Amino acid sequence: MIRPGEPPPPPDPCPDRRRHRPGRGPVLPPVVSTAVSVITVEVFARDTSHGGPVLLMLPALFHLVPGDCLSAAAAELAAGFITTGAVRLVHAGFLLVQLYVGVLLGLYLTGTSTRALFDIAAASDLPRWALFLSWIVFTVGTLLAFAIPFRLLPLLLVLVYVTVGVQSLATKAIGEMGGTFVAAAVLAAAATRSGLRPDRPPRLVLLLPGFFTLTVGSLGMRGLTTLAGGYVVEGFRDLLKLVTIVTAIAVGLVLGAVLAQPADAERRGTVPLRRT
């Protein structure tokens, strides 16, 4: 409950995707993933130049793939919020399994063998300027999804580009896991420092767009579906990569927030990871 004069709470980085339609919500993930699986197999996956069917399904299932939930749950566990982190982790895992089952149902309905679930990426032919501008569209979409005021777009764009730039540079230097860890730490530190100013929004709002550039829920879907296709080594490699990168994001977010908080944060009551 919000008391008079208090600002509204910041948006949840991992909202319950099924709460808006309590009657149909529980069946939405498997039904949608089944439909996407059928359309992908029957229409798009016949030409391998588009890439493997799993990668073709991921953009359509992006809203349902719980990469944000997995990363948020790991961050909460790392910060010591055991109950909320564990609940969020179980919810994300179950949602991931629902999507996986829906993909398999689509194969069964079309009579397609699970061996069709191979994981091949199409050749990258987008120019660099298109990739650069795509993060603007991504940030605007995040603002719309979480009802964040558009006056914050310039600040959030800066945080997104800083996060992506740090991740790209650090990945080239120390590998993907290290690059993700460094990017998460820099994002958390920048959002924490910026959120200390009274004219700025809550730290969580500043974290959201940059946080979504790091989440890796697609690896979970790719790992499970690749295993179902009989590609055991590739499937377990994706699942191991998922666990490693999610942990790197969690530890980076916690470390960045702790390092960026002012020395008198406890006295001022602005500790970003304080249990309440």
C-alpha cells in the first residue's frame, strides 16, 4: 500500500507475465510456444540459410523466455534475499520448461522429428550502423513495456550503450563470462551513483534497460531443445553457459552496487542492497 505523498514503487524487472489474464494466463506459455513451433517448422525452417529452427523461434518467444527472471533471481540470492530469489528462480525454471514442452508439442503436431531441433546461426549480414541504432528501438520498447517516463530516455540510452560497449570490449579481452561480469558491475555502479541524486528515478528503473541487454534466457531454451534433438554435447554446453553467465550477472550487479554506494550510505538509509 502506498501512503499519501509517497512515490509509486518502481516496476518489477521480472513481472508475472500471466497475471493480466488469470483465466487463460497459465496456459499461455505452452500454447504460444506450440503455435510458434508449428509456424517455424512448417514455414521458415525449410531453408537452413535462415538458421536453425530454435534460433528462429526465440524472437517470437522473447517476451515469455524468462531470462530476466533467472538473472534477477540469481542477483537476489547473491544479495542474501533467499526467499524472493528462490521463489523467482523456481517460477523462471518452470516457465522455461513450459516453453520447451510447447516447442516439442509443435513438432509432434507437424510430424517432425526432434532431430530437426539443431542450433545453427544464420550469417550475420546487418551493417554496424543498424546494430547501433537497434539499441534505441530496444530501449524505447523497454520504456513502453514498464511504463517508464520518456523524459528518462536519454539517460537510459547512455546506460544501455555503456553496458553494451563495456561488455563488447571486455569480452574481447577476457572472454564472454568475464565481459558480462564487468558490464554488470559497471551498470550497477553507474545506476547506483546516478540514483543517489534526488532528481533521479529509483536505481531499479535505471538498471532495467541495461539489465535486459545482459540476460541470457535464450540459452536455456536452446539448451533444452538441443538436448531434445539428440545433440547432447551442444545442449549441455548451452545449459552450463546459462548457469555461468547468470551467476556472473548476479555477482557483478551486487559488486557494482556495493562499490558505488557512498561511505555514509548506511547512516543516510540509501544502501541499495539493504534488507527491509
